[in-house]
Amino acid sequence: MTRRSGVALFAAAVLAALPVLGTEREAAAVAAATPVAGAAGAPGASGATGTTAGSGEGNAGRFAEAQGGDHSSGGDRDHSSGQRWRGGWATSVQAPNAVNPNWSTQGFTDQTVRQVVRVSTGGTQARIELSNRYGRTPLTVTGATVARTGKGAAVQDGTVRQLLFGRQQSVTVPAGGEVRSDGLPMKVKALESLTVTLYLAGPTGPATYHQSALATTYRAAGDHRADTGGAAFTEQSQSWYYLSGVEVTGGKDDARRGAVVTFGDSITDGFGATVDANRRYPDVLAERFAATGHPRSVLNQGISGNRVTADSTWAGEKGVARFRHDVLGEPNVGTVIVLEGINDIGASAFPDWPGGPAPDVSLAQLIEGHRSLIRQAHAAGVKVIGATVTPFKGAAYYSERGEAKRDGLNEWIRTSGEYDEVMDLDRALADPADQDRLAPAYDVGDHLHPSDAGYRAMAEAVDLDEL
């Protein structure tokens, strides 16, 4: 196993700096290395599923108390069956911003938001995770449904199911909080697409979201959470809002093997992949597991523009800060693949970086950032695989000085022995005629991000037996 990493998102406009709830969020997942089996949150005035952030629930310790029910379905374990919950789909959330067109800065008022996601593994029960991590006020979700995906905004007839939160239809998520719904009896297959619909009576205020969904989200005026047809959903976005996870339990999928979390920037996020086609490299990796007859939880925690060493108002907290929450906060994690660093390199002293000039990051700082990720993973008993950073010659922020840093980082990843395994994505995607460039067949056109074929090549370079 051996390969490279990369990632950056360029945009014409940047929203005036929003406060990042950055490094102080590390405390929200500090309990990840010390799981508490079957932990349930201390009841509040009217708690819902999940526990107060930092309380040490399961492998997460990150779910804030929310109004609307009890704590009966919180944690990694389904107490009624003794089976563990596992991640079917996940995304890393971001602070609202207007770097690219989206609905996050204005939020929602008397609107229904319909979002489509594909799960990597199946089960006999499902639940969703909602995040208000960057909300400045409590978020009330008036109601939510899940259904099997149809065409576009439509869902399959007879499959719409109401989701409950502590046995209630609505839930209020505190500012900075997250919550899981109650488990819903529902057979879900690996690689099946599900449609999650939220009705937000609002006004919600600016919305916690994930910018680069590479999937279409639909919006309708009024309450259309129970609609099977898509006619009311006349607006579209390519971001996800509030929805940060879908978890499953039960069934024949192998829950004894830990989840694989892919962590990084836009190359993990899938920037440049075909929209609505699930062609990011983690998607193809999930397909490879399913093809063996043993589907496995593969979770994508990439954020376009993210950096290892520096926070951003538009691309998330720095990798060393968000790792505990976004990786170790997921249920039953066994392995993490780290593919990050190209934005630290490219953005260094780059005058056109969105949000303003970025700090000049040295090779030593980058290596220390990677060492921090390794330490955090090992402290939680998680295997950590280092991916080499992919070629970027010809990209907008390429420089010979940056290339020297990339070569140095990749040499350290390959030879230091500090990662448990190495995925050499650099060599897998490089042009044989110029090792500093992406091979033309793997280049989406900006000389930084892979094409669909490039993402497939990344996934095919993974040795499944090492995960």
C-alpha cells in the first residue's frame, strides 16, 4: 500500500471572517480514548438521545443534551439487542460561510430540506445524527423523515418513515450541540441511498453545514417532509445542512471489524468528482469491501481546503484539532487513513488564499502535525495509515519551494516508520513522464484534484487486508 494526498478549494468570493469555534472543541472529544460502555447522558430538564459533549459516551463523548425525550438510544450500543451501532455515512461539518454559493449563511424559515446520502454498510435499524456545532442559538428541527431514495428529490412510494428523538417528533439541539435520533427498525443494504428530510419551521439562523457535498440537496417552501414526489422541491444546493451522520446496527454486516475513517482535505472530500455519482475515493473503497461480500463502515471526514496546522473560517478547524471529534468520535473506529498537508504547503505565503494570506508552514511543523494525529489515534487504540501527498505541479499555488516541502513530507511518511502502514498515493497518481505532476488520465483539469478515474485509482491502491 502506497500513495499520495492533496486538496484545496479556490473561490472567487470570501465571506467576512466568521469566528471559528476552533481548538477549544478538542475538549468535546477528549474522552474518545477512554470509551465508557453503555454510557447514557445525565438527564436534563427534558433530554433527548445523546449526552452532553465531553461526557465520554461510547467512543464519542460528543453529543450535547437536547430537548425532547430521554437518553435511551444514545451511545455506541443498542441496549435492546446488545449490538453496536456503526457508521453508515458521515461528514465533517463546517461553520456557515459564503465562499461558494450555498444556504448556510441565511439558514431556513418554514422550509423543508431533503438530502441524499449513500451508506457504506447495512443493518436492520438506522438513526441519524444532526449537528448544530456552529449554531449561535438553539436549533429546532420540527420533524424529520427517512426514506429510500427515488429519482432526484422523489423517494420510493411507501418507504417514508418518521424519525423520533427521545420518542418525540421534534428536537431542539443546543448551540454547539449534536444529537442522534432514536433507532428506527428499517432494513438498510450496504451501498443503498437514503433520503433524509428535515422540516425547519425556523428561523434557524446561520446553519452548520458541509460545503462540498458532491450531491444535490433539495429545498421546498413549507412542510413537505412526508412527500414522496419531488415537485415541491424547486431549489437545489450542493451542500449538506445539519445532517452529519447515519448509523446502522443489526444485520449480517461484520460489526466486529472497526470502521475505516478517511481523514483529509478536498482530495478525501472528493472535490472534482461527478456530482450525485458517489465517485469519491472513500465511496469506491466502500464498493470494494461490498464486492468481497463483507461490507464495512467507510466514513468520509474530508473538508475541502482543510489544513493540518491552521484553522480556517471557511475550511474547518485545523486537522490536529478536529481529529478527535471527527475521527475518534465515530462509533467503533478501527483504522484511519490520513491524507492531508497539500493545503499547508500550497497556501504558505500564497496571496490569493481564500480568507487572506496563510501562514508559511515549515516541513518540521507539518511533520509535527502528523505526529500529533498519530499520537491521538494510538491513544484511542486506532490503527493509523499515512498517505503520501499527491502531485500538484501546475496547480494555482504550486511553487518549487512547495514541491520541496511535499517531497520532504512524503519521504518522512514513507521512511520514518511512525505510521502503522503507508499508502503511496503520490506514486499511484504521478505522471510517469513527470513525477511531480498528476497523470493526465487522473487529473480533473486543475493539476491538483483527481478525476473520477484518479479517485478510483486511489481506492484500488488500498490493500484491504491492511485496514
